[in-house]
Amino acid sequence: GAYAGRVTGRADRSGNTHQIYVVGDGHLLVCGENGAIAVGDGIVSSSVRGAGMKAIRTGALSIAVAQQSATFAVPAEVKKIAVQYGLRFFVLE
């Protein structure tokens, strides 16, 4: 990712005026809401604030693909895993 600078003329709901370009390798906070995550799983938004979860539905808009597996003791547990960022539709094969 790279810092893209400040957005002029508007801010998001939190007042944030900074813009980030995110593509390539990085890390993401994930939770166990949809179960354990395996390498290659798509990552989508979850109900846990600030954390993604495993995609389980074809056609879901995914922000990243897991490059590291993770298991969770409880669904709300949050861990940081390696991912490859990229916006794509997740398709179960």
C-alpha cells in the first residue's frame, strides 16, 4: 500500500480526509465469524469492527485473499494474517 495524500473537499463519516492505495501483499485483521481461514480463502467484511472474515458465499465482494491460515477459539477472536490485497468477486470452486 501507499499513502496517497489528503482528500480535499470531503471527508468520510469519521472525519478522515486521508486516502490510501492498497494493492499487493500486506496484513489484515480477521476474525473467526465464518470459521477457520485457509490459504486461498477470500476475505470479506464481518460484523466485528475492523476485522474481515472468511468468504463463504459465491459472488461476495472480497478485499483480499489469505496467504496464511488461521484458526479461532471463538468467532469474535481477532488475529492478524498475511494477505494479498485486491478487490474481486469471490467464487467458490
